[in-house]
Amino acid sequence: MTEQPNFHYFECNECGFSSVQKADFPDKYDECPLCALDSGHFVRMSRRVCDSSDRPEGFDAREA
Ligand SMILES: [Zn+2]
């Protein structure tokens, strides 16, 4: 388990969707895309420093 401070791990507390973005990803885009699509809800995802063991369900900026 190694912290990856250049990346942040995002997780939606409503539906569990997760993704990894660069650490400078703007806060204003941190709403969950699945919740927005499913129900038109804007749900802000929780955010923390990424760990090497994180396996996001969605986009992974580490592979880009
Ligand atoms: Zn969601």
C-alpha cells in the first residue's frame, strides 16, 4: 500500500461509483456521473489521496 499523492480517489456515497483523477482535478467537477445520469441528482463524491491498492470502478487517471 503506497500513497500516490499525485492522484485522488473519488467515491460516491450514494451508489458506490469510484474513479481516480489527478490531484489537481477541480472540485467543481466532483459530482457523481452515474447519479447524474440515473436520477439527475448532483451527488458530490468524497475525495482522498489515492493508494496504490485502489481499484476504481470507472476512470483511472493512472492508466491514462
Ligand atoms: Zn453516485
